[in-house]
Amino acid sequence: MPQGSLEVFLVNAKGLENTDYLSAKMDPYVILMCRTQEQKSSVAAGKGSNPEWNENFVFNVSEGVNDLRLKIMDSDSMTADDLVGEVTIPLDAVFCEGNISPTSFNVVKDNRYCGEIRIGLNFKHQDRRERSVEEDFGGWKESAYRN
């Protein structure tokens, strides 16, 4: 099973379905999830259906990681944020190749196409013996202090 670091380059999205019925432009952001790790992009305020982020995110990859999941959300100030759509990206290809140049993936909601999101991926293998205790235990780190 591959272990190492996965760098995600969140480029942009095109043709997202507008969830803001009251205003002309939605304010999209992306929640990126890799197993138990979760990170959030900045809000592309007022960018509507064609936002650009150009942001990088890094995840520690360990046993059992098979895919990267993205949730595209619309930030709302007066109500709960709306789900625009989701993407699940299998990671087998990037584990084998090492990187995937920015590629468009279909955004879906309720099994219906809702636009595209463009993502680049880069994976750096790491031997198990090089990994730290913190990575193996999800952020827990033993204190060096002893009585």
C-alpha cells in the first residue's frame, strides 16, 4: 500500500450549477477529504459558476487511502452553506505515475452532472521507516518529557 505525501493543486471549476436563487453569483469553496484528513479552500467570493482558486494542499497518505473526495460548497451568510456537488477521485493512477497534470473531473449531485472541477495531483512515495510517529497515529505525538 502506498505511503507518502499527496499534493493537490486546486485550479478552478467551470459550469457549476448556481445554488443561489436570490443573488446572481454564488461564493464557492471546496472541502478536500483524504480519509480522515480534511482541508478547506478559500471562498471564491462572487465568482459564481466559474471560480478560480489556484491553491495547493498536502495530505499524508497511509494504509487504506484509495481516493480523494471533494465537496464543492456555496458560502451563504444568512443561511447554511449549500452543497453544489461532489467529486471522488481514485488515487491508483497517481500512486503509479507520481503525478497527474491538472485534469477536469465531473461534479455530481444526486447522480446528476453539475459542472467540472480542475485538479492536479502529485504523490511522493515514502518508506515506512522514514515516517514519523505523528503521521502514523493521525497527529498524536508522544511528549519527550520524562520524570
